[in-house]
Amino acid sequence: MTAHVVLSKLLPLVDRVPKDDDVKAGWTAFAIFVALAIAVALLGVSLVRHLRKAQANKDAGLFGDEPDAGSERRT
């Protein structure tokens, strides 16, 4: 037997559709979702701060380059 024949026989046994009473949205999942959203926002703020600090250090010539006096703020 080929693999797709075996899988077609096994899939209905494994992949059962849950009943409406089995799947419930809860406050715990919502709290986890909100916590993850806050964590991503904080990581984004931290990334922006570090990138600004690295750009300021690059402009000051701290990475072995000549100080770049012409670029005050690039967008």
C-alpha cells in the first residue's frame, strides 16, 4: 500500500471535528493574547531606542569610521 492510501484510512480516525461544547474562548487565552501584544510593543520600542543609539554612535565615529557631520537625522 502506498502512503496516501494508508493516510486516507487513518485520517478520519485521528481528525475528528470537536463539538460546539468542547471549544470555548476564555479569559485566560485573551489575557495571554494581550500580554503577547504588550511584549511585542515593548520589544519594538526597545528596538527603536537601540537603533537610534547605534546611529548616534555611528555619527559620532565610535565604530572606527570618520564622524559623519553631514547627516544629522536621516529618515
